[in-house]
Amino acid sequence: MKLFAQLATAAAAAVSCKIGLLSNFTYAPFVHFSLDRLDINKHFNAIVISEENGWRKPSPCIFKDILDRLHITDVADVVYVGDSPLEDIKGAKSVGFKTVFVSSQFHSLKNLVESNISADFTAKNLYEVSVILNQIIQNR
């Protein structure tokens, strides 16, 4: 995760992108502690944790909160990466984000297909996510 955050930050900096973290975690202090301990909190321009704002993905409210914190008004260039078909992909698409589904220990590509929710892009791992994000950035 630390390497991915560093790669994402480098790519974002090269094209003036902002990076946000959106989490449904129920105990925000643990998230902040973990991000600090991994030394990756500095890679995010905004962090929204459901316990702190009162909404959980897939509610459009939590996605709109991250937009507000990032000072983004046009979602045309927003790309959301997540591993949950319902919480991440459906939620992000509900507010107009482009989506990248990445397989994880919790959700596989099979889960995405079975959910009948479609992502704009799919990735088997974080390396593939970085390739997809670079392609999106180059095609802007």
C-alpha cells in the first residue's frame, strides 16, 4: 500500500492531480494512526472517514464530501479506485465518477460480474491500477 501511495502521488504531482482517501471504517482514530504509521497520510490531499462525517459508501453524500474537501466542482476528471462493487463502484458512479475496480482479498472480478454493476475499468492488482491511471492521465 505504501508503494502504491507513493506511485500515485508521483503520478498525480506530474499532472497536478489531487488524491483523496474515502473509507467506511467505523473507528477513525485507527485509520489516522495507520496512515501515520505507514507514513502515507502525506500523500492524500483529503481524507474522509465515515465515522467522522456520518455517511457510509455507497451514499452519494460521502462522495460529495470528498469532492468538497478536494475543492473539485467538475467530476469529469475524477477517477475513483475501489474494491467493493456496491460500496465503491456503484456509489462512485452515482455521482458521476469514472471507476476502477481492483480485486482484493475481499472482492474479486467474479464478485463484480455477479453484482451486475459495471466499472469503467478493472484491474487484478495495484500495478494494473497504476497502468490504468497513467493511461487515463495521458488521454486527458
